[in-house]
Amino acid sequence: MQRRNAQLWSYASLAVVALATMPAAAVAQSEEAAPAAASIDGDIVVTARKRGEERLQDIPASISAISGDTLARTGATGFQDFAYRVPGLTFTDQGPGLKRYTLRGIQSAGQEQVAVYYDEVPVPGIQSSTGDSGSQIGDLQLYDMSRVEVLKGPQSTTFGANSQTGAIRFITNKPNLTDVEGSVKAGANIVTGGDEGYNVYGMVNMPIVAGTLGLRVVGYHDRTAGYVDNVRLNDKNINSDATSGVRAILRWEPAPGWSVDAMAWYQRRNTHGASEYSPYDSFRERGDSNDQGWNDAVPSFAYFETGKFNSGSYVRSPRPDRQEIYSLTGNGDLGFAQLTVTGSIYKRNLQFYRDNFVWSLGVGPAGETCPNGRPCVRPDLVPELTDQTQNVEQKTFEARLNSTGTGAFQWVAGVFYRDRDSDFRSYSPIVDEDGYPIVASTPPTGFSTAPGAGIEDCNPCAFARVNTRGIKEKAVFGEATLELFDNFEVMGGLRWFEAKQNDVGTTLFQFPTFGSTLPAPYNRRVNEDRFIPKAQVSYKPTEDITVYALASKGFRLGGTNQSAAVAVPDGYESDSLWNYELGFKSTWLDRRLIFNAAAYRVDWSNIQVTGRDPTNSFGFIGNAGAARIEGIELELQSRPTDSLQITTGLNWLPKRELTEDQISSDIAAPGRKGDKIPRIPALTANFSAQYTMDLAVDGWSGWIRGDYSYKGKAGTELRPTAATYRTQKDFSIVNARIGADNAESELGFALYVDNVFDVQGDVFLAAAANVPTTKITNRPRTIGFEVTKRF
């Protein structure tokens, strides 16, 4: 610990020296400044409805927004850093870049249910082995952001099929065309039970032609500390990662009311190993029948010492993840309407490694008995790695018009097109005793017999298949609002879309125990088109109070299943839901108090669900069952004095269950009427308080902040009687920060303790046949500092 403390202070000294000696030409980020008085996020202006700029509290819809100031003050650089502050927003987390965003308790396997946008760029998930693209949403680092907008409830009329339950928009700061400015942030931290982390972020803004052309560039490098140890391979802190990126935005304003923004964003993350570990009594050594791992049926030959932050994986599991965004957006004032035209390209490449436990197939070490009750065969097939290298490229175009002015009739209308292609490979190379793939010049007998030296990157190879998918979608959408009489409005929205999907795949090498015959290559196609409606009424009895009622349909595309070594259904259908909502938004006490509430009911049908083939080795997606979710969201922001700001939120789901059995012609899923939707807690809550004060030293102000979040318990499966059912227990996290800022020198310091009480919450538990139950937790107690400088 003394060595770590010395390193931490070394980082601090270096950061202070770097800031003190930085030339005056370096530039800064305006959001880092300490505000003279705490602000309320409800006062910020958003563009959530694609109708131009609107004050958040004036919009009759359930939308949460977090300002750039708040993101900076809380040290948020990633999605998980702010998600707990948004009522109704939760997520499942299987590591960096492997998240499924969930709004209002609605989540299942399949395509995305929450649309994710960076400015005008929609960011898709990546397909995974089952085409479950909604579970692998990429994370981009957040710095120099204007705000984050979270739209809750279906947004399918304006944001399309993958906004079935809502949308999240990350809005960047745009170039300042008149002033040179910039910022830098540097910090370091120590994680309890792990190693050290550090980060450097910077922004520079440069007018090129004053008032006409400007450039804003953000760069960053963030090394996140690891704390999970692979005890089988004697590899410590395997889940550390290093993320580097650069974002550049060029703005051109050729005439008043007209602008063109060109953005390029590149990020590369190197995650050194998986975040899951096995803390439970999976081998029944400790004799605790109440332990979450007591029901694990793991063969004794797979033994390792389970425990806090201990992993027993046989393989190394690095996960390089590269993302690129290129976009061009034009805005113009036509007088009667505002024109927006945008085009984008999004690319992502993810190398996803995991252990491939094949005991269930009767494969295992020589002389051992496998879980099928028979002597294990083919010891040369274990251990083996699953290498799921995936990439996606999506091109999109959107053009829309939105009305301007303050007339009784307001509207937005547009067209949308996207072309998404993804490639996927699933290789199973054999690994050596150190967890690295074996590379042989000639395939051993019983492995790949492809020409030459075997299958590239998989030699010897136990299984190999490749897959390519494409989606082409076009849509027309619009919303219109009419004020029938004073302060009473009706709104209607409609979207028509057509989507065409194709899926081409080939098995290169069959798993040896399944025989030598290769499944036939396949080429599957799915086409669908739909109308998606929305209707709403709203009333403002006073300037500061809005009540509304709406009915909106949410929709998610269906898709195809990849052919596997055994038969699975060719594809799955779309699923949809209806959201019925009553909302109340209010501002009180000269804008010092905001209170918002929404009550909703969601009826969800033809749910996309996960199935397994008879060997339990290959997953697929089908449709079965229906569900109902009923909930209440509350959000309160107050500023009792100019120095104190308090924020609290709550989401309660008294009902989140199936309303019919999950049985269809293609799948007999385990869910039965009354089962609760897995991984969705009944209650989530958050509380934050920040106090700002003048210090005795001239020019310096101080601040202190505390953040609390609570996540209730939830089951991991629909059926409580399932052998793989586990309970994710409820947990609370407390973060604390203290700092000081100098308005004249624009220098700031902050010390923080995240996860003050060192809670290892059940963020994600997973159980499967014949392997130990694994857990992913929130980061352990983290102590660190930040230094910021504006120019």
C-alpha cells in the first residue's frame, strides 16, 4: 500500500508540474469551471424531440437530461458513471463495451431496445454469437460534452425500430468560432484489492476563420485499474483496460442561420481480460448450502480456488475494441422551417475471447468422468478458446424539417435510411497450459483439414464458422402538435419503415464429436414493413405546470439465427409493445424546485427470447409469450440556496411479469405466466447533494458532493425453479467528492472516494450447466484525485 500511495503522489506531482509549465496557448473546457451557484439540470435546453432547441421542463414527455457541468463535477467519463442518476434507466454489464441498456424494466435477448446516439449518429450493437446485438453496445469516453439526454418510453416515430423503450443521446460541445479556448484534466486512482489507474483528457478549440470556421479537438487516454485475478493461470488484475481516443469537430457557418459540422471520432480500448469472477462455493468446499454456487454441478477435474475476485478461466481473454465515427451534419434556417441533413458512418471491431467449457458434450481430460456420466473423450479438445471476432459498419442518412416560430401548429417530418453490414466468426482454437492458442504448422489428426496449414488463427481448431449479415432500412416519419385552445395541445406521430435483412453463413470445420459432415451453407432473408403510431394530449394550467397523457407503440426488428452444428430455427419475428403514460412536470419557488412524475403501463407481446439447442451448446432467438410492466418514475431537483443543490429520483415497478406462458411453435422457453422479467429490480433510487462555498483564500471556492444509488434485487431467470436461477441481491453505492476551484487562474483540484463502503454489488450474475456461477460487480472502493485547468 505504501508503494501504491507513493505512485499516486508521483502521478499528482507530475500532473501539477505539467499544468504549471503548460504554455498559455494550451486551451480549455468550459464545463470544468465551478458555477457561481449550483444549476438545475431541468433548466437546460435540449433537442430531444428533433424540433430544435426546447427547454427541458417545457416538453410534455418523460425526459431526463444531465448537463456537461454535472458530468464534469461528478467525474463521469462513461455510461456507468451517470446511469444510476436517471430514474428508470438500468443496464446489464458484462464488461467494457458489453452493456445492454434498459429503460422501464423492459429487456430481453435480441436486437437493441434502446437507441443510442452520439449527436446525430445512431450507434448499433454488435451481433454476438446469437445475433443478440442489444447486449453489446459500445462505450465511448465522455469529455467536453454539452449534455446527455435520456428519452423514456417508445420513441419509434422519430428514432426508429431500435428505440422500442427509449433513446439515449450524447451531445458534444461544438466549436466556438470566435475564441481560442481549451482544457486539460489529469488524475490517478487506486482500487482496493486491485492496481492503479490514471487518465489524461484534453480539449483545444481554435477559430480558423473568425466567425466562420472553427475546429474543436478532444484527446484522451484512460487506464482503468483491474482487480480480478485468474488464479488458474496466475495472472493478476486481468480486467484492467486502456482506452485512447481522439474526436475532432470542424464547424463552418457560411451565412447566418446556416452551419455544417464534420465530425471524426476514433477510439481504441484494450481490455486485458474478462471482468467475471467466481466468488461462490461452487465446489462445496465451504459447506454453505445458502451460497449462490451451492447448486453448481461442476466436475471435480475443473477445480480452482473460488473466492473474492478469483477467476478460474483456462484461457487468456483479451478484448480489443475499436470504434470509429464519421459524420457530416448541415443545419439551415429556411424561414418557415429548420432543415437538418446528416450522414454518418459508424465502424466497430471487437475481438471477444471467452473460455469454451465443453464438459457437457462429453469432452474432457483422459481418465475423468464427464457430466454426462460417461468417461470423458477427446482430451486433445480441451481446454479450448472461443474467439468471437466481430465487426459492424453502418451507413446512415437522415433529412428532416421542423417548424419554427411560436404558432399553434408545430411539426417535424423527415426521411431516414441505413445500411448495416456485420461480419462474425466463431473459432475454437485449442490452448496450451498458459492459456494461449496453440499454433501448429500442420493440423493434428482429427482437427481442421483445410488446405495448407489449417484455418488461419485456429490451428488446431475444434470448431469454426463464419457469418455475414446485412440490414437495409428506409423510413418516413413525422410528428405534429396542434394547440386547440389556450395551453391545450394534441400531438400525433407516425413512422413507416421497410427493413430487409439477409444472413449468409458457412461452417468451416465441424466439432469433431459431431461427425465430419459439414452443415450446408445458408442464405436467409427477412423482410418487413410497419406503421408505428403515437398520440398525446397535454395541458399547461400554469406556465410552470404541464400534465400530459400519451399512448405510443414501440417496435423492434426481428432477425435470423445463425446455422450451428445442430438444427435451430431459421429466424425470429419482430416484437412490439404499447406504452400508456400519464405525466406531470412542474417548477416551483422561482425555479428553485422541480418535481416531475410519470405513471406508465406497458403491454409487450411476441417477446424475443433466448433458446438453446438440445446439446445446450448453441444459442438462438425465438418468439414466445407476453408481459406487462407497470411503473412510477419520480424526479426532484431543488436549490434551497444558491450554494446547495439536491437531486433525487426513484423508479418503482410493482408489476413486471409475464402475462402468458412462453410457448410457441418454434420454442418452448422456460417462462410461465406470473414469472418476473429477469435482471429487473422492483426499485431503483438515487440521491445527490452538492454544496459550494467561498474559501478563506482569495479567488478560491470550495465544493463538496455526495452521490447515493440503490438497486433492488432481481432474479437472473424467469423460472425460480430453474437450475441456473440466481438472485442478484440489492445493493447501495455511495460516492464522495471534494474540491476547490480558482476563478481567476481557472485551476481546479478534486479528491474523491467512489464506492466509499467498498460494496461488491451483484451487477451481473450468470450460471450455466457444469460451470461455476460467475459475477460481475461494480468497481471496488476507488480513491483518487483530479486536476483541471482551463485556458
